[in-house]
Amino acid sequence: MRALNAALTALCLLGLAYAASHIFLHAALDPNEGWNAYHTAAAIGGAPLYPQGWFTNNYPPLSFYIVGLLPGDHIFAGRIVALLSLVFVAWTIIEAARRMGASGETAAFGALWFMAGMLVFTDYVAMDDPQLLGHAVMMAGLLLLLRGKPAAAAPTMAMALFVKHNLVALPVAAILWLAFTDRRAAIRFAATGLAAGLAGLFLFRLVYGVELWDVLNSPRGYSFATMTSSVAHVAAWTLPAVFIASLSGNALVRIYAAVALLLGAAFSGGAGVDMNVWFDAVVALALGIALALERLPWRFAWIGLLLLLLVPGLVSDRWDPPIDASSDIAFLKSRKGPAMCEELSLCYWAGKPAEVDVFNLGQRYATGADSDEALVMAIDAGRFAAVQMDSLDDLTPRVKAAFGHAYRLDHEDDAGIFLVRRPRS
């Protein structure tokens, strides 16, 4: 087991090093990066963190202030925070599993299985996104709970929800588990968690002048086909783990895994939702694997099943370098005036102000919550000096027609299409 863990550790370290090598590159890893960077800049610069109009914010606030504590480029800072958060979550899996009865070897294997899957099946390693930071705070709460401190665990978990709002599985599992095992602790946990949550909501309303629920409840389409596709994708990573973790013999882990899997499936049908909705389930399964391997015969046969897809992926799946965006950034910077970018990191690095959140605005249009009339008028008037879009079909037919009338294609590359104003006659 030690030799296996050592080999898996070496592969994971290699993957982490490769991800870390991209932290300071001007390469657009995900549309969320620029979006988060703009809101981080607003948080630390005193601008409205929850503006109205074409560029909105539907995340809770804490991640923006935490990332903003690091100096320099906010995208680079967010990538560093995400990478450190991933390492911390892996460490907490080891600590939590050992407190639940796993040996150091099986606890380490559970954490390595989690880390390897993050590298192979997701794009969240060293990406500017608050999901892993939220899990880091939430797992700190789990360690407090396992140390017999429910009154400290609950506000810590409540704080995690103000980093990323989809992290509800562990608090729900914790209160269900405590209700069956220690009712007094369950009451302390529920009371302190509720007090912390209400205090956070009150402070949010006081500081930002809006209700957090209204911010989070942004219009979003839902598709069962999207949910089915997401379930199939995560199954390639987790299907053997679900069976193995079910044999862990630990009630908290079983409840956590069941709640997280159900919530992951429910969340996964939302438009634009990514693999992050499954991270709670994966953490729970990693804990279950560590505990089950202490009990199961034929341990290495089960381990081989768990690693069947992970090891080939670690060896060969993630070695395409990200595409340097320096030329596109220079192009956007050279155009005087505001710009519109679907890949927001390009506009962020070009020094352009936040103008349009294409995804969330597109969801407002698609669900009928808003009209595209104002944006069409702005495009017709040539508001934007330059435009970058993945596709002109990503908003509405009227917006596409307006771009066709008022703009022309300047160039097209891996980052999408780049438009400039047509000359006025």
C-alpha cells in the first residue's frame, strides 16, 4: 500500500506542478475566471459588488474579498487560492478519515483518489473559481465537528455557504447524523448554524442593500438531458467508489454521500453548471473509500477498480498546454473604448471595464426574465469598440442580426470570433 500511495502521489504531484505552471500565463482557462476577477476588483476597489444591468453577480461575497487579499492580477491570485484550497481539502480528507477510524495508508489513498480525479475529470485545479475555497472552509468545519465541537463547526460551515452557495450537502448530512447520534449536539449545531446564517444574511442586506436570495436566484434554464450527461460523466469517475463507500460502515459518510449525490444530480441539470456540483459527493466518497478499504477483503482488487480510469488519465490526459492569449489581449487593448467579451478574462487583461456578462444575460433572455432590446440598440449604435464571442448564437437572433449589421469580422482563432465596428457611411 505504501508503494502504491507513493506512486500515486508522484503522479498527482506531477499533475499539480503542471497545473501550477499555468498560473501566471495569460491563457483563458475558463469564462468564470474573468467574471470572478472583475467582481474581486469591485470588492476591493469599492465599486458595487452587485450591480444591475448587463453585468451581474449571482455569487455570495466572501471569495472576492479573500482572493483580493493577494496582491497583483486577480486571475492569477484566484488560481493560487484554488490550488492551495485543493491541497487543503485533500489534507482534511486524510485527517477526517483517520478520526473516523481509517489508517494513515487508506486515508492517504482516499485523498489521492480525490486529487487524481480532480486532475483528470475537472478543470478546477488552479482555476480562478471559488468552489474549492468553499470546500476548504466547509471541510474545516467537518474537522471541528469530528473533534466534538458542533457549536464551532456550524458557523464555520455557514461561512462556507457565503463563499459558494451550493455547499449544502455537508451541513444537511451533519445535522441528520447528529439527530440520530447526539441530540444535544444536534441542537447546538442547528442553533449556532442558524444564528450564523441569519447574521450573515442580515449583514449582507445591510452592506449591499439587496437580499442574498434574490442575488442567488438568478434566471437559469434547466434540462434533463444536461443532467443525464453530467451524471454519465461523473459516473466514469465515481461508480466503483459509490459501491465501495457504501461498505464503509460509517453513518456520517453514508448520509453525506447520499445527500451529496442526490443534490449533485438535482443541480447538474442547470444551464452552465459544471462538474463542481459533484465535488461534495466526491469528497464523501473519498472518505468512504478510506474507511471501506480497512474492512474489505481483496483490497488491491478494489483499488485496481478505482484506479482503472484515473491512472491512464494522469499519465496522458492533461498535457495539452493552454493557448496563450497575448495577441488577442493586445488586439482588444488597441481598440479605444469599451469592449464586450464572452471570455471575460480577455477583456479583463486588456484593461477594459466590465460591460456584459454574456452567459447570465443570455439566461435572462432565454427564460424571458429580460428583453434584449437595450443591448440591440447599443450594438446598433456601435457602443463596443471590439467584441469577442465564442459564437454569435450565444445570445438571441436579434442580437446576432444587430452584430451582423453594425460590426464586421476582424479575425477568428481558438478564442472565438473578434468583431469591430463597420465604418459609418
